[in-house]
Amino acid sequence: MTASRQSPYEIGLQKNTANYAPLSPLTFIERSAYIYPDRLAVVHGARRYTWSQSYERSRRLASALKQLGVGKGDTVSTILNNTPEMFECHFGVPACGAVLNTINTRLDAEAVAFILNHAEAKVVFTDREFARMAKKAIALADRPDMIVIDVDDPEYTGPGERVGSLEYEAVLASGTPDFVFEPPADEWDAISLNYTSGTTGDPKGVVYHYRGAYLNAMSNIVSWGMPPHSVYLWTLPMFHCNGWCFAWTMAANAGVNVCLRRVDPRLIFDAIREHGVTHYCGAPIVHSMLANAPEAWRDGINHKVSGLVAAAPPPAAVIESMAKIGFDITHVYGLTETYGPAAVCAKHDGWKDLPLAEQVVLNGRQGVRYHALEGITVMDPETMEMVPWDGETMGEIMFRGNLVMKGYLKNEKTTAESFRGGWYHSGDLAVIQPDGYIKIKDRSKDVIISGGENISSIEVEDALYRHPAVMAAAVVALPDDKWGEVPCAFVELREGNEVSVDTLVAHCREHLASFKVPKRIIFGELPKTSTGKIQKFVLREKARSTSAFD
């Protein structure tokens, strides 16, 4: 019996520092600062930073955090708006080995306190605009050793005190400009932590690795077809999936980041005109606001503007309206667990020759995999077999590859369940159409996506159940032209009890962030199975029917 022959490709060809380095998106800003030191990198109000300046500020931040005792494996949280400071955190925080945790600024203080505790935040940056919520959250978190650093953005002129003991610019001044970015020892190391509510009240911590962040940042360029030095407007919150990795994308692109504190169609058109914005991202509501804005606001915008739309499937009217005003919209799809967009409705040249109505149908699909994703398909979650390409047979969307999270922080059971069968289970129900493109049909997790933000129906139901007059409650998505989806609550009252819609809404506001409060409440007996389970599919149909509100 002869021993198996060793391949010549296995001899003397080992990895070493000369031929291998862990992938890291931090190398993008180093490259842009080296090649294009004087090119504009960040615009925010009166402030302008070149790539060399942004790189220096990021190095100062990393150095200062190091001096504050922050190191590998520590969590640094942010409660920040789309400002240069938030952009710099995407480089300076991981550059000292820490993990960046960008918190949704729309959350209530209780949810933010949970995140700060669960993430074991060592440092938190906060903007004066969110001082009231942040101050309460920090008090509830009860982390006496947590360092609070204020960002005092001169573009913000509203109310809000400083809540920390340190101020961002002073912290930067204490850092050294020649600090050397610390590369990850392993590209599997955690680079960021993003929380998603999913279907439960408590958020789940989604952990990203360096490899995935690097590859998704590059995929954004390739899958969207972004030319070098694009001008990107930050209509998408940087806290949402790290801005779909676009902070790192724009460093790779050596383009311009135009910051925007709030989404306002007038401000967006002004920024597009003034700075020559070529690209932006957002939920359907952002595009709808632009399409429905006065035509005069678009005067002077004669160049091509490209936009990505995601979250709930965009209404056909939105895609059609944007096409009519000359904006080129591309539909992408993904989840927090996939670094944001991991699928794209890749366009074909022949589609442009079709009637607009047909183009809208084709462009409104979730599409095909991103370049750096190894697989996306629709399977029967029980048999793990792919559904036929008939556009009719429903299954669950599954992901596989480098654009899938490491897992959920401190939640091994849910992580294992989500990776069952060697694929990530999205919970979204869809079909595969004859051309291989995926189209979502329903959401098995009962998550409501409103304005691009996830709302847990269970969390809203829990708030309703806290009212003593409520016997049973069920919350489903109600289609909405502005927000895509909004919460619609069906409530069954206890016998002999009466309560008004306004009273229940006020009650919910005491327990929920404002965007989670039901926009419509309908009283009546809830449909149930023989075992007492509420039949949500019946309620979904009622929510879609205008007769339910007569």
C-alpha cells in the first residue's frame, strides 16, 4: 500500500507576511490618504476635510482611545448622527483593536441602556441632539466606569446639554497624529456590533468580522457600478448596519462624503445641486419624499443621480416616480445579519426598451447575490431543498458566504438555529422567478419595516398588553405610501372595559419609541384557532382591506 503523494503545491508555499494579510477595510483610508491626500473626503456644513486630514483625525482618535485604556475586544458605542465624527469612528475605533457599536438614535432610553449593558460598552460617544435620551440611558445602564464623550457639532443649533466628562475635539487633540493603525490578527476578528430587534423585544447583537466588512464595502462599488471619486450623500443613517458599510466603501472609492444630519427633501436637493452628489441610499420613504417634492426644488440638477433603495419592497409608484424625474434607482436587499445589502436587482440592458410599467416590476425584485456573497437562494426550511423557479412556490430566503455575520453576541442557541443546515435563515418568504431572480412575498418573522427601521410586532403587542383594559392584541404591518409599512394593532378588550384609541396611543408612547407606536388601532374580537392562537394571516388581510376601516 503506497502512501498518498503530496502535491507539489503543498510544499514550500506557506502563508507568510510577504504574501498574505488579513483583509481589513481600514486599509482603504490609508490608501486614499496616500494617493489622494488633498482630495476632498468629508463635507459637513462649513467644515471640509481632505483624505489626509480624515486619516489623521482617525489616527488621533485611535491613539486617544488607546490612552483611555481601550483595546482589543472592548466595545465603543456611539449615539451619533451622520457627522464627520461618526465617519471617523468607523476607522479610529477598530484601529485600536476595539469593536464599534453604532446605536440606533431612534430607540428609547430603555433599549439603549440594554444595548450598552449587553455590549459591555467601555466608551460611548453621544451628540447633544440626543442628550435627553442618552442621559437617561446612561443612568439606566449603571456602568460607572463607562467613559462618555460628547460630540458638539456646530451644525446643530437645537436644545441639548453635554452629558459626558470629555469632548470629542479635546479627545482628538490628546491623540498622536502618527499613530499606526493596528491590523487585525485574524480577519475573522470582530470589527463592529449592530443590534436588531428581530421578533423579540430585546435586541440581538449582530457581530461583523473584518473580512465581511472589507468584501461588502468592495461589493457596494462593484455591484452598484460606482465610478471612482463618487460624491455620496449620507441620507442613510450611519448607525444602520454601519451605513451598509458605505463609510468603508467611500474610503475605498476615494470619493466625497457629504454629511446630512436629517433627511429633508429640500436639504437633499440643495446638497445634490451644491456638491454634485452622484450617489445616495435610503428606504422607500426617502425616495418617495424626493419624487413628491415640488419640481422647483430640483432646478439646476442636470447630472445623473443614482440611488439604492432597500428595506420593505419599494412600491412600484416610487420606482416609477423616480424614473420620471431622472434618478436611476437600484433595488438591493439584505438584513443586519448580512452587513446590509447582500443582494441586488442587477439590471439588463434590454429592460430599458420595455414599457415603464414592466421596468418597474422587474426593478422591484430583491434580485441576485452581491459579488462577494457565495450564495443566496430560496429553500424549503424543513427539507432544505431549493424551490422550483416558477415564481409561485414559496420558501425561505437563505444566505451563505463571507457577507454573513459571525453570529449573535452572547446568544449561541439563536446563532446555531439561524445557521441550521449550513445556511443563514433570513425568515423572509419568497419565490424564485423563471430568470433566477428572487421576489419576497411575505415576512415569516412578523417584523414590520417602517422607514427602513425594524419594528418587532411582539414588542408593540407587549406594550399594548400592559394596559389593564386589553384582553388580547396582535400587531401586523399596514401598507403605507410614506413609510412603506406601519404598525397596525388589533385589540380585543376585556369584558366590560372601554378605552379610546387616543388613550391606547398615549399608553404606547410611554413604553415605545415613537416610530413603533401603532398608527392604526382596531377594536374587536380577534380571530383564533381552536387552540386559542391568534390568526395573524387573517388580520393581515384585514389590514390590507380598506373596508376594515370604514
